[in-house]
Amino acid sequence: MEAKLVAYTEDPERVCAAAARSTRSREVIKPGDLKIEGARRTIKGVMKRGHTSVLEHASFTFSIEDISRACSHQLVRHRIASYSQQSQRYTKAKGYIFPHSIADKSGASEIYRRGMEHAWEAYEELVEMGIEEEDARYVLPSGASTSLIMTINARSLLNFFRLRLCFRSQWEIRELAELMLREVRRVAPSIFEDAGPPCIEGYCPDGYEDCPLYPG
């Protein structure tokens, strides 16, 4: 799995801080007029008060590779984002994702591998018979690997991290979220410094008592 930040709003912290300050100024504040320390104080202040709409002025584009189709189906549920996913109609399917729980369990990995190999053999045979990839792909499982480009604004990204970094989140999308968070913290630390599930603030809105971090 790989998640790389390939493009983002230039100087995202100053852009969002300028937007926030402009709401209380007679003149529009320009990002270049702000010192980074002041911009970061502004960001922290507006986020503390819940005025997160200004974060929509910063967007981030990720190149995401080698995730399963099952993971991508979860990812696109975050609708305030843009996705361009590798097409199974025009590219030949290759590879699959191996879940940790299967790889670590004696005997399970062989069962899984055998099932995947059978699916790929059927896929290859259909293609060799002249069946179009767009129809042959029907035999492929949710574990088939895929890649995509994702663009999302900072406000929606914070919500993504809140949900997908939950310790009960499915393992693959949680690992993806961890990689993405690592990337954006490099370029906008004040925005994503406290990104994560609600339990890092000491409460669980869902009351998952079997979670090791359940605050109750």
C-alpha cells in the first residue's frame, strides 16, 4: 500500500488563516500578509471554536496505490472528495491484497491464495477466449488490487480521519488513513495536529466498550 501527497494548495495554513481573518476584517486578508506563527494560532483558534468551514479553502491530492477494491468501496463513501480510479474495463487486472488476519493464521493463507489463483485463472481464460476485460472482471474478488487519485479539502479530510482512524475501523482503510495523515502533517501541521478519532479526546460517541481505548 502506498499513499503519497502529490499536490496541495500552496501554503495551506496561511490560506485558511487568511480566510478566517477576512471574515472579521473590512478588507480581504492575503495569505502572504501573514506570518506562519500567526497563521497557525488563527487556525488553532478557529478549530477550537468549531469554525472549520475556512478549512475548505485548502485541498490535498493523493496518489493511492495497491489497495483492495473492498477498501476503495469504503473510501468513496466519503462523498465530499473527487476520485479517479483505475478502470478494470481498460486495464488488465493484476494482483490482490492479503489481509493480515489471513496471512497470520495457519492454513488460512493457503485457502485464500488458492481461491485467488482460481479467480485469476478464470479471468485469464475468459480474456484468452476473447471476452472483454469489462465482462471477464466479474469473476474477480473484492481483494483485487486497485489504484486511484483522490482530492479532498482539509475539512472533509479531518472528518475522514475522525472516522477511519477509529480503532474499530477496518484494518486496510485505517492503515491508508495513517499514511495519508503522515503526509498532510508535513505540509499543514496546525490543521492536522489533533486529527484522529474522538477517543483521543477522551470519549467514544458509539460507546464501544470492547475497544481497548474505551474511556468509560
